[in-house]
Amino acid sequence: MDVGFIGLGHMGSGMARSLMRAGHSLRVWNRSPEPAKRLEAEGARRAADPAEVFQAEAVFTMLADDHAVRDAILDSGALERARPGAIHIMSSSISVAFSQELEAAHAKAGVAYVAAPVLGRPDVAAAGELNVLVAGAPEPVERVQPLLEAIGKQVWPIGAAPHQAHLAKLAINFSLAAAIETLAEAFALVRAYGLDAKIVKDVMVGTLFAAPAYRTYGDLIVGQNFEPALFKLPLGFKDVRLALEAGEAAHAPLPFASVMRDNFLDAIAHGDAEKDWSAVSMVAARRAGL
Amino acid sequence: MDVGFIGLGHMGSGMARSLMRAGHSLRVWNRSPEPAKRLEAEGARRAADPAEVFQAEAVFTMLADDHAVRDAILDSGALERARPGAIHIMSSSISVAFSQELEAAHAKAGVAYVAAPVLGRPDVAAAGELNVLVAGAPEPVERVQPLLEAIGKQVWPIGAAPHQAHLAKLAINFSLAAAIETLAEAFALVRAYGLDAKIVKDVMVGTLFAAPAYRTYGDLIVGQNFEPALFKLPLGFKDVRLALEAGEAAHAPLPFASVMRDNFLDAIAHGDAEKDWSAVSMVAARRAGL
Amino acid sequence: MDVGFIGLGHMGSGMARSLMRAGHSLRVWNRSPEPAKRLEAEGARRAADPAEVFQAEAVFTMLADDHAVRDAILDSGALERARPGAIHIMSSSISVAFSQELEAAHAKAGVAYVAAPVLGRPDVAAAGELNVLVAGAPEPVERVQPLLEAIGKQVWPIGAAPHQAHLAKLAINFSLAAAIETLAEAFALVRAYGLDAKIVKDVMVGTLFAAPAYRTYGDLIVGQNFEPALFKLPLGFKDVRLALEAGEAAHAPLPFASVMRDNFLDAIAHGDAEKDWSAVSMVAARRAGL
Amino acid sequence: MDVGFIGLGHMGSGMARSLMRAGHSLRVWNRSPEPAKRLEAEGARRAADPAEVFQAEAVFTMLADDHAVRDAILDSGALERARPGAIHIMSSSISVAFSQELEAAHAKAGVAYVAAPVLGRPDVAAAGELNVLVAGAPEPVERVQPLLEAIGKQVWPIGAAPHQAHLAKLAINFSLAAAIETLAEAFALVRAYGLDAKIVKDVMVGTLFAAPAYRTYGDLIVGQNFEPALFKLPLGFKDVRLALEAGEAAHAPLPFASVMRDNFLDAIAHGDAEKDWSAVSMVAARRAGL
């Protein structure tokens, strides 16, 4: 298929390569040109601007946040000038409110809008092993299914309204942040008695918590191994804040997210903005005088 | 080995049977006589009081809380009159402070004190498949190792001070409660947008949260399936409170536990004390107007 | 002085009348024309649009929120077309971030910017008895001092940067919300034991808490007297949210504000958006099963 | 009247002197003898033990906590050997649960039980200017009214059950702690923007918060003036914990108290246990990186 890709950071480049490996022809654009040049060298066609990318049959967007998406898709006029019948696949983790705004904007522009946020880090994206949460109208979702299967090991249907996939992604990232805070408090508690947190972590991940979330973050927190960051702390904070905002719009109190919000601010105020988001665990330890 | 067992509730009876299956001779006692009579019919020797049980080489205690342990072991005089060289294995989930008090009381009475709290519900106990957290002096721990292996599929060494195993157990149960609250908030959030929580739960347990804790409680919460209780809400509250108390003694703030404390009270105030502790998830839903 | 006034709600109309009583000539504008017509009948000059109001020497703005201010002042082009040397007095309670943005916009437009948010309800505004928090460059602040004295019984100098007055206002409204939540929890606690909250309220306002904040809200909460609203619940929520946002930008965790945020959402989810903001106290009572 | 007094710390000695000034004859006891000797030198009769004090017509108890009261009154046998018809006036701030236990113990011993916790610090006690919260059966309350008037400038009737006065005292001390935390967060917020907290404090205590609680603690927090302690931090923490425990027994969630609990622990973990309880305000500042 003639596929476009906007946003070629670590995640986006990996996803784009997976699409090329699956035999799709790619036109790509990125704000800074280098990543696009690298993909051009691998066979992609480099577009002059987002509007040119939107002449493809299906266009992925994998950008940092609402603001970057608004710039590239709406303010650039790209969406309005899209190829008739194009399908836009939004893999960026954006706010629920903005995803709802995009539903209206796509309807107006006559472009099909499919949400396909992903779970996984850059190495997983590079391997084409992401978990893809997909939501949108049945027909366009069915048409892009082969593309989603090219980037992911599993595609999870979420619902018919695109914002539902972004909502689900936020709920999952909120849960991941909560797992980090849980480990942070559990470990601060046992360390306050002189017990090695690794011992408790090993029991947890060997029994009830034998899951990637606890294995990955349990090791990072026990080892105080926060640099280089796999996922920077302010990005984790952003997702917690988006969960809070989504809750606010729907009148859902999220007291765990409120606690985490305060802890992320505490971490940033203590100079940890360049570290992995699991460095928020240092707040619980510091508050206990450890 | 000549083994004693005090406390024959659902958990204790299962553990006692595992010990008999492994060929140990058992003397048992329970406040209400029926469970002891049932084990007597299966070959155990029914003791008249805790002190008689303490004439065994090794004695398990599996009682509900600090208070029940204090009654049976300290106030009854059983510990003082124990057989010389006896080893006391405390499998009850007790407070860290009380476990520390018991360390002193055992030293004074000349009885070895091994902490061996367990992870698992009654059906797991009946199958001898518990996870056992063990802490205590090396020599008695080594001597009772065969007993612990009889009741558990895995024995996890925690430390040389018995209270460390009780602390680790509390940290894990706190984490379990936090997983329940996390799911409760995540599901309230998505339900507030009309999205079926089951869809998000399936993604979670199929990806980052592929662990027993999330599978078990994810299903219960999605299905609102809180009766009959597997673990009653006030017992879960007790463990959160014990974690808070342990944190208090060591000056470790636990803001997630504080949120959960308030939510457990909210649940009890709304009449849910007879339900499974995962019914605390109804608080997040109710607060969101669901 | 030739004074302009934009925003003639209950607060703004009272302030405008105070200015006229003090002998100033007024030109006024309001989105809906009726309040402007009423003031016209009392001697004010009704302007066709905000830009016309900005031909005055000094212009007050008293609008609901950031959005309304942006519409009336920036998007309308009024600020750009202001009379040379005009002073803009912002009495609206706006966000700190927007006040900082306005500092830059005024500098660019060559209009002096004075922040003068007020404490007090419509009846206090009508009586010219407001407390006025003023911040801005010394020269324009000195020039508008007589205007501020016309609307207020006391003018409190806050600082040289206008956003500092808006920040101070948010800190005070946060404190007011916290006093409401404090009373809500204290009263829920005593009521849970069958003690009449009025008895405790009387001791409080007769001793350590003998202040308007506790007298006013103590009576409202004890009497469950939330309608008609003196200050609607979503407006109170807005101020708590603005405090949280201001804290976020400066990395200051505000755990009390986080608790209140969740409680305001709980209140709105339970249908109390039309009530006085002190109705958030019903959350603590409801959670206690009262 | 023949009055007894047990517990002659800073508060108790001041109260005892007020009683002597009012013409009552006093018999006194204190665990450490010096304070009793000082009062003996001023005309009081020094008793050998609490039981001897309980031969008076009315006996005040002003001790640190539940434990000290239990030691002096119950475990000593003093209550059982009290003079027939004696009235016991409990001015100590004790837990609601213990006050309820004392109701039963006094009924059994045939001693009238009046709760009379006080508001005010040692200098206020010395001046006989305390606020006294009184609860108990009408007849004994009426009989001791002159004594209460001797120690206080105002006597506030709370209810017929003694524990209600202790409950009210806890609700008020909880509110005081919440005022401290409110100021701490409000000041951290404005300081994070470089605004002097004193400016905001002055507006607050000059307007809506013109009350002793805010004046006293506003000054202490702005001045970071925490030593010598007027009321030590662990005592303030104790009262917050007692409020939480009272809430727990009645199923009343108190999220503000939960936040404060965590902050008091944070303060103690940072070495501030010898400071005034308003030093808990340093937690909000520290967490904001100030």
C-alpha cells in the first residue's frame, strides 16, 4: 500500500521500517530532516511537507503530543488537502479531548480517522512487536489491519470511536505509573527496616506480580538505574496528567493519579527531569529519609 | 517430625493436611473444636490447649490477627511452658511491631521463633502450593525447611529477623491492594466514557500486566463479582492498616496506602464489609457517578 | 477620570457603580447588552465594543475566566487599538500563566498592565468594600490607586509583576477551599458519632477560627444551605484547578489541592454543579455513609 | 471545694494554680515529684499516689496521652478506690475509643466522669483563660462548673457523653493542623514564583482569615520560627492520628488527615521531631525544591 508516515523519532522510525519490511511503499516527513533522510536511504520517499504525505492512501502520525500533532496536521492544512478517501492512523498518545476534536476535524475534511496508539518501547517498535490498540469505524479499521499487523505482534480492537483507543492507552499508562509508585512505596517501607528491596521484588515477580511491568520497573528501582532514560520522567508525568484531564472531563476522581501528579512534581523540583520516569520512586525513598 | 498446629481455619486446615500428607504426626488445637475434630478423624491428635501443642518439636500458628495470637500463645502461658528446644513457626500475618515483640518473648522463653507467612488462598493451601516467606535464625529455619516445603511450592528466604518476613508479607499485600485500586480507577475512567472495562482489562492482562494479581482481580472487578468473598474486605483493610502502622514506626509515608485506607472506610460505610476486598473498587466507580 | 469597564456581571456592575459614585465618568461594555443598558441609565456611556472602551485612560476588566478575557481583549484587537498611555486593570481571576502572557502582550501593545483581583462577593462589591490585591509597575499602580480605593475598603500591594496578584488571589482562594474541606471532614467526623456539627462549629468560630471564612462556610455547611449559590461549585473548582496549574508550572506539589480536585469532581458527578461551592462538603459526609 | 489534680506539666500546673487562685484546696500528684513540690510550696497538699488524690470531691487529670492516663487511673487502682461520689474531670486529650472505655470503667467504679479537654497553650492555662469543652451527665457537669470557670474564660457544653468532648477536641485540633498545612501549601506555591509569603499572609489574616489560628501559625511559618516548640511536632501528629483512628472506628474517611499523616512522617524522617508542629510546613516547601 502507498503509506505515509509523519513523525520519525525512535518509535516512529522503527514502525516505519516495519512497514517497509512488510512491503509497503513509504513517503515520510519529520520536522528535523535527518531521520527522514535515513529512511530515504533505506528506500522511503521523503516528502516536502505533511500535506504531501497526506497524498498517500493511509498515513500514520507518531508525534510527541497534542501540540505537535496540531502543528503538523491541522495548522499546516495537511488534513484539508488530503487525498480523497485517505485514512489517517493516529499512533501518537494524545489527550482524549484532542482526539475527540480530531474526530470532528476528520469528519469535516472527509478523511477517515483511525486511532492506533501502541504499547512498547523503541526496541519493540524496531522489532515490529508492538501491541496496537485500535479504534475507529469498522471499514477503515479493516483496511489498515495489515498495516497494524506489520508494526505489531498483536492488534487489540477497542471500539468504534477513535478517542476510545487513546483513552485506553492513558488508562494503561496510568496503571503502569501506579505500578511504579506501588513498588516505590513498598520498597521504601521495607528499606526503612533495613531489608533489601531486591528480596521483596524477587518474591513479587516470582509470584503474584510475574508480569513485564513489575519485572522491568522492579529491576530499575532496586538498581536505582534511571539513566539513560527509557521513557523520560516528564513524558510519564504527561500521561498521568492526561489521565487526570480525561477524568476531569468525565467527572471521574482518580486519587492515585493525584498522588502521582504531586510526586512527579516533587521529582522534577529535585532535578530528576532527565531521568527515566521510574526515578519518581526516589520521592518515596527521600520522604522516608532514606 | 512431631508437629503442632494452632489455628485451623480454611488456611490452617489446608496447611495441616499438607503436613500430614508429608508424613508428619500432628497435634492440633483450635478455639472452636469442630475443625480440630475433623483433623482428628483424619489422624491428627487433638490437644486440650495451646500449651499441649507446644510440647511438639515444631509448632505452626495460623491465626487471624495479633490479638488472636496474643491470646493463644502469650496470655495462655503456652510459650512459657513449651518443650525445651521447640521451634515456633508463625504463619499468621501479624503486625511488624507485634512480631518484634514476639522476637523478645521467644528469646525470653527459650523457644526458637521462625516467621513463615504465606501467599495464597485456601484452595492453594489445601494443595500444598503456597508461597512461603521465611525469616529467622539459620539453624531453626534449616530444621523446619522440610515442613515449609510440605506446605508450599516455593520457600522464599527473607532474612534473619523473623519480623522481616511479616514486613515483606505486608509490603506484598499492600501492593496487591494497590493493584486493585489501580484497576478500580482505570476502569472507572474508561467506563465514564462508555468504554467496557473488560476490553481494557484484556489488553492489560494480555500485555504488561500478565500476572495473577491482575488476572484474578481484573476479572472480579469487571464482573462485579464480589460474593462470596475470597478474602473479606475488612481483612484487606487490616493489611493496609498494618502497612501504614509499619510505615509510621519507621517514618515512611505511604500515600497510596493512605488513599486506600480512606477508600476501605468508604466501602465499609456503604455496607460492603461482607464482600471480597476487591469490592473496594466500587468506591472509585461510585465517586465517578457510575 | 475617564474610566472604562468591561464585564458587568454581579461583581463588575457593583464595582462600576462604586467608580461612578466616586465621581468618575464611565464607558462600559458587556457581551450581553442588558447590564450595560442599566448602567447607561445611571449615567455611564455604553460603548459599541471593547476597543471603544479602551479609549479611556484606565480600563477595568472583570470577566469570568481566561477564555472570556482572551476573547474580549486580545482576539477583539481592543488591546492593540488602545489609547496611547492607557492603563489596563485586570480584576478578573485569571490563571498565572495567562497573566504572564498578558504581561508580554501589554508590553508589546504599549499599554500599562495592572493586576487588581478582588476578595469579596457581589454585595461587598456593591458596597465598595472589596479587598483589592494590586500588582504592577509603580507608576501606573500609583495612578490608578484612587480607582482601587473607590471599589475597595483596602488595597493590598502585592508586587511589581501583575501575575503576582493573580497568584496571591489563587493562593487565597485555595486556602478558602481548604477551609471548606477542613470543616467538611471535621463535621463528618463528629456527625459519624452522632454529635451535632453546629456545636463544634460554634466552638471553632468562637475561639481559634473566629474569622469570616469559617463563620460564613461553617454556617452554610452546618445548615446544608447550598442554594441559591453565592459562588457556584464549578467556579470554586476552577480556582483550585488554577492553583494546581500554577503549582505545576513551578513544580510545587499541592496535595490538599489534589484532594479537593477529586472531591469537586465527585460533587459534580453527583449532580451538585448548580450549588454553592461549599456543597463540596457533602462529599465527606456521603463517603462516611451519612 | 476539695479538688485533686493529677498531671502537673506546663498545662496542668497552670490549671492547678488557677484552681487555687479561685480558693479551692488542692491535693496534687505527678509522676516526677518536682512539679508537685513546687505546688506544695504554694499551698497544695502533695499526695503519695493517684489513689490518694481520688479521695478529693473532684479530680482533674491532665496527662500526655491514653497510656499515661491508663497507668495513673486504671492500672494504679486509683479509680476503684475513689471516694464515693467523686467526680473525675478528664482534661487530657485522649482517644475517643479510650474515652468510651473510661465511660464504662467509671460507671463500674461508681465515679462520675466528666470530660473537659481544653484549648490553649501553657501561657493561656497559667492565666486561667482556656476554652474548656465539657461533656458528661448534667448533674456532675453542673457541680464542677465553678471549677471549669476557674480554669477557663469560656466553658463550651458539648454533650451528655464524655467522649463527645474528646471527639470535638480532636476535630478542632485536626482543623488546626489542616490550617497549618493549608498555609504551608499556599506559601510554597507563592514562594515558588519568588513572591514573599509574608505579603500573602498579611492579606489573609487581614481579611478572610483574621483568626488566631492563622495569625499564630502564619507568623511562625513565614518566619520559619519553629524553635523552641510551643507544641511539639509529634504531639500534633498524635492528634492527627487520633482523629484518623476516631474516623476509622466510625467509618469516616478523612483525606486531609491522611495527607497530614504522611507529611508528619516526612517531617520526622527529616529530623524535625523536636520542632514546633508548624514545622511540618517545611515538607511542602522541600517538596517544591525551595
